[in-house]
Amino acid sequence: MQAANYDYIIVGGGIIGLSFAYHLIREGRSVLLLEKDSPPVSASVRNFGQIVPSGFGPTFQKFGRRSTEIYLQLRDDAGLPVRQQGSIYIASDEEEGQLLIEMNHLNVKNGYYSDILTPEDCLDIYPDLHPEYAHAALFYPSEIQVDPVATNAALLKYLQSYQNFQYRPDQAVVKVRSNRFGVHGKTSSGFRFSGDKMLICNGSDYQLLYPGEFDNDDLSLVKLQMLEVSTSTQVMIPGSVLTGWSIRRYECFENCPSYTAIKAQEDKSNYQHQNGVHILFKQKENGNIIIGDSHHYANIADRSTLGYELDEALNDFMLSEALKIFNLPGVKVVKSWAGFYSQMKDKPYFYKEVDENIHIITAIGGKGMTASFGFTEHLLETKINI
């Protein structure tokens, strides 16, 4: 079976692929989106759904802020389930509080509004927060939250309302050839396609297309553990809640004057550091709370060493640390899972022009859900000639 010719073939139905499709169809280009699963099951639907540009360095913060604008527009245009409840970073001690003060000064320079909160302010917003934890906080009122599964589904439904967009799930692309007439290929089911250009947004799947391009020591895979809990009485945790270990971990704080000295004093041998744990909270609309997360790393060539199993001791540790921050009466683990994403060690993302027709875009790190709309818009303007 031969498909019609399209302006763009996009491989991968995660948030990067969907973001490219969004921009392209609005530019009047015809797009075929091919996804190997149905529905997508990888990083774009396994994350917190915290849209936090505040956590990034200057370039990706700009992409995240632009993405936030688009999310809010899609909330109005397409009914995306977006909540604008802000993000808060809660400091547990004086060092973390100093970083928040310095970050607030940087935000003023960057034109990104934030507000320092007192311990009393924190307890007014979060009555179940343990008072001894709250040293200070930094609040970003413009930031938003989404449900990853529902948001990806709603975005796809919106894209399908355009006549110049076609979506085909359960189509793993297994063969591609490129020549002066464009790109041609077929999927594992025998579906044949052709188009002018191809954008490969393959997430952490490196086996199917151009595996030799990913033989790169700078490319790594990250495994994260997260869990969802319920409580016996109602607990209110609005917005995206990031805590002291997040302040000590997120790249935005690297620009703070005190950051290097504070990091130098940390014990890198303890369990928390060895497992890359920082504690985040996000409450779902049903009242359940997502808690996480941990980070383990492997070079792409050694990705199988990360394994598929969950470390229950690690889940127990994260839950016990979460209970030091919030009172969660009758807490019960509803489910837990692992997520995987790829990242570059010394570059912000992986971009490769296989030839003039085929572009690979992946390894955006843990920034996809927050920054993809702005990131893909930037690539279309600067690297991919549309």
C-alpha cells in the first residue's frame, strides 16, 4: 500500500513529534506522523506533567516560557487539560534559602517573575507542610501543570482536526531511503510512505533507524522511578512542588553566586546522591499525589544495565523522605513505574542531519514536556528549512 506524498514525515508520536507537527500544520505543511506504539508509552506519558521553565538554564527557559504560552493557547483552542497553579521551590535550610534569594535576583534581570515566600506564606498555601521543613520558598505563579497522558491525547485529537495531518499508530519505521526526490520508506506492517523531508524524533529508541548515528559516548540513557500515592484524608498540594534537593540539583541554580561553594560541601557518597534523588510533588485531579524521582545513568551502548525492574527500597526511601516534608495521612502507594529518557552529557540535545532530507532530533533530556513547543519552533526557524 502506497501513502500519499507529504511535505513532512515525522517518526515518533511523543511530545517532540507532536510539537513539530503542531508548528508545521499551522504553516500549511502536510504532515504524516508515524508512531510505533498505540498509544505512545515512553517518556512523554511517564513524567510528572510539571511544566517548569524555572528549572532550566537561559536557553531552555526561553523555550519553556514559549511552550507555556502555547499550552495556554491550546487550553483555549483545543481543550487541553492545563492547570495554571504555579510552581514553588521550598528551601529546607539557610543554604537553599540563599540560592532562592540569588535566583530571585536573576529572575528580575531575566524578566521572569517570581516571588520570595516566608515560612508562614508556605504554611498558608500548604497546611500539610511540616513547619520545620519550610525555611523559605520561591514561587512562580505563571507556571502550569498538565496530565501527560490526557494532554498528549488531547493534542493529537486537535492535530487530527486538520486536513493536512495524518496519524498512523502501530507503525514502526524499519526502512528509509533518501534521494533527490525526497524520502521513501516502509513500516513493519508493510505500509509504504513518501515525503519531502523526515524528522526522526525517536526518544530513547536507537535500534530501528540509523543506529550507527548513536554510537556516541556523549549520549546516555536515564532511568527514573516515580510513585503515585493516595491518602486517607484530603490533602491539598496545588501546583508543582519542588524541594530542597531540587534546588541543589536543577541547572538554573548553577548561575547563582553561592552555588559552587554550596555544592562542594555536599556528601556525594550518601544514598540520596548515589541514586540521584530529589523530591517532587504533583497532585492529580483525582487527589492522588505523584512523588519522585530518582536518576540512574548508562551510556547508550550499556543501556541494558539499567534493567527493567523497580527498586522497591528506592521507592521506600523516596516515600519516607516525602513524609518528612508533607503530612500524608494514611498514605498508600497506588502504583509505581520507571521512566526512561535520553540526554547528552556535554550538549543540550542531539541533532543530526543524515542528509538534506532527514533530520534526527532527540536526547532533549528531562525537558521535553516543558520545552518542546518552543524548542521545535526554534529548530524549524534555525536548522530545518521549512
